Amino acid sequence: MKTLIAIFIGGGLGSIARYAISRLSVLAFGNTVFPLGTLMANVLSSALLAVLVVSIGKEYLQGLWIPFLVIGFCGGFSTFSTFSFETFILINEGKWIWAGANVLISVATCLVLIYIISKQLT
């Protein structure tokens, strides 16, 4: 039961962090065609996840911190469903280049970032 509560609280905090990043993105850059807030949340979440996974491997992170941060916070902070929906909207609006750019930039950036961080920390 403690694990579920840790995931629940972490997920809520991650969702709030995602919302805050999206709002800050709009304040900083205005409403853009490209979904910058979602990209920033996913990139930051991927970077944090890479650091956390390496920390687990080195046993720096243990106990309820793992489900709280890895499953809960990173799960709530990252957002595949929003990424997918925003890409779908771009396609529906005929903005194929923006949709393709969103997919390529989001996936490539997150994968490369996880790779680089995991190599640097191990």
C-alpha cells in the first residue's frame, strides 16, 4: 500500500510540474504552433529518469523513492498522450511538417539525452 501511495503522490506532483512547464512555456514564448511545453516536459522528464535509473543501479536511490520518483513523478511529468494528441491536432490542421518535426525532435532528443546522461554517469 505504501508503494501505491508513493506513486500516487509522485504522479500528482509530476503532473503539476508538467502543467507549470507548459504554462511557463506559453508565458515565455507565447502560443506557438510547435508544442514547446510538452517537448520541454518530456525532455526534462527523460533526463531525470536517466539520472534516477543510474542512481538505482549504483544504489544511491532505494526504497519508496524509486516508485515515488521513477514511476510516479516521471510518469506524471512526462506525457505521451499529450504529445500524441498535439501531433494529431497538427496533422488534422494540415501542418504535416510541424507534426513530423514534433515526432522527430521529441523522440530523438529524449533518446539521445537518456543515452548521453547514462553514459556520463556510469
